[in-house]
Amino acid sequence: MTTSGKQATADIVPAQVVKLGKHALVLKTETNELITVTRPRSTAHDNVFLKVMRDIMHTGLWIPVDRKHRHILRYDWFDTPIENYSF
């Protein structure tokens, strides 16, 4: 992968939440790689975030994670900002 776009795409992988901690989440990729992600600061006192992550963990849903920067993506797989969508 020589172009930066292709390399950036390879850094974004599907993962399942396997452990919830007070300050971090542990996610498992399709290749069984474990990625520890620091919980976003903005969610420090956000009970809804924790409930959603717990539900995602129990259902086994796959969510996008940036393995290089070790954070979950905010909007999903799409490059288009959420503001460009109409619901």
C-alpha cells in the first residue's frame, strides 16, 4: 500500500468490545488483535456512553476502530461528515 489513502483505510478495522474499564475499552479485531482504546474524555461522566458500549459488547456488534491512533470512530465507516446526511 503506497498511497496514504489506502494506508489510512488499512488502519481502520472492525472490532468488538470485549472489556469495559473505567478509563479504557479493550477491542478485538477480526484477526484477534487486541486494541486498548482510552475512553474519550468527553465521556468521563456520560452514563449513556457506558450503557451503549455495554450493549454493543453484549450483542457482539462490530464497530470501526482506528488501530494506529487507538480510538473508536465517531461516525462509522463513511468519510462523509454526518452533517451531509439527511434523515
